[in-house]
Amino acid sequence: RALGSAEVILDGEIVALDERGRPSFEEIQQRMGLTAENEIRRKMKDVPVTYMVFDVLWQDGHSLMEQRYTDRRQALAALKLAGASWQTPPYEKGGGQAMKEASARAGLEGVVAKRLDSRYEPGRRSGAWEKVKNHNRQELVVGGWLEGEGKRRGYPGALLVGYYKDGKFVYAGKVGTGFTDKTLEELNQKLKPLATGKRPFEAGAAPPRAAHFDKPKIVAEFEFVEWTRGGQLRAPAFKGFRIDKPAQEVIREGG
């Protein structure tokens, strides 16, 4: 009904918005993988979604994929797609750094930069379109690890990390990326003398059952996208050790 008599193929993304109107990975996860009709209907009400339309590939029997991005956006704007469950988000020309900084202040994941003359290239990664993410940094304390697989067998495959709040060590999630072979060897040597059979985490979600626990002494810095509502890091990566800061002084930053 929104398209009238037009026949089109569109490109976009289905998102669920949080209470501040921002796309939320946590929210959209609640709509994924549902098969029971009653559960689907309940989640439709509890977690409404919006189709954000970014591009138009084909219209009324003609492919638009070879046209410039600006021309396709004009064709998309002419469709006037705006409704309760779909919309065409605006785009800005130029000022990429300012837009990225504005997205960071708004608590968004980042921006997508596209060349104005770019074609639509299905199934191909191209330098004409770049996703530029905002990242946060946080010092955290290592409280355990999960054994790696393949060439990482016998070494940490992921670190279990946390921070202190009101004197309690709070579990903040696991980190499995950002390690070099040299880092893994160094971690292995640092963690061995700190091994303990007692779980050091006193608050937060339960760590994985297969975890090896250590006394919380090692402080490191990590990069991540955001804190989830459950108090976990999303998409974290190890960045380096912090030998200058005592573990007990590590708290959660940024709320």
C-alpha cells in the first residue's frame, strides 16, 4: 500500500529501537529465531521493529544498480516511504568526521560512509562503502579464561573480565579477539601462578561453566562497542596490558 502502483526492490535493515530511539542489537535479538506463532505475536507488541530503507535496486522493470548513489537516493526519496513500521533515514553529504562524532555523542554504533558516485554491487565488499564504528575503551581485570581451540589449545582462547563495584568483583563478559601469538604466550605465563579453584566473580551474570579461574590481579585495556543492558561488553577486543594500575581501582566507566 505504501508503494502504490510502483514495483521496486529495496535494500534496508530491520531494527528495533531502544527507549532513546537508537537501534539496539539487544532488542532485535529478541525477535530472532522465533517459530511459535503466539510468541511471535507477543514479541511484535513488546519489541516493535522498523524497516530502515537505504537504497533502491530496481524499479518498474529497470535496474538502478549501475546508477550513482545520489541518483538512487533521489529515486528512493520520490517513493516517500514513511510509515509506522518503515522509513527512509536521511543522509548527509560531506562532514564525515563531524557526523561520526555526532553519532558517538548520541550513543550510536557509528556511521556508514558511501561515495556519492558509487554503484550498487551485490555480494561484494567495496572501498566505495565503509562502515566506521565508534569504539569505547575500558580497563578491566582478568578473572579467568576459556581454553582455545586449534592452535590455541592449551592457551587462553578468551579472557573472562570484570571490574569492581562497592567492593565486589563484577563479571563483565568474555573477550576472545585482539590477541597475538606473543600476547597469548605472555598471558599464559601471567595466568599460571594466579590459578585458583574459586570463582572470583561476586556479582553480575554467571561466567561459562568451562572456565579456568584466576586471582583477579591482571589489568588490561579493552575496546568494545557498548555495554549491554545486562552489564556485558559487546564486541570487545584486547588492546594491551596495564601494569600501572592496581586491580582494585578498576571500576566501570561511562555509566
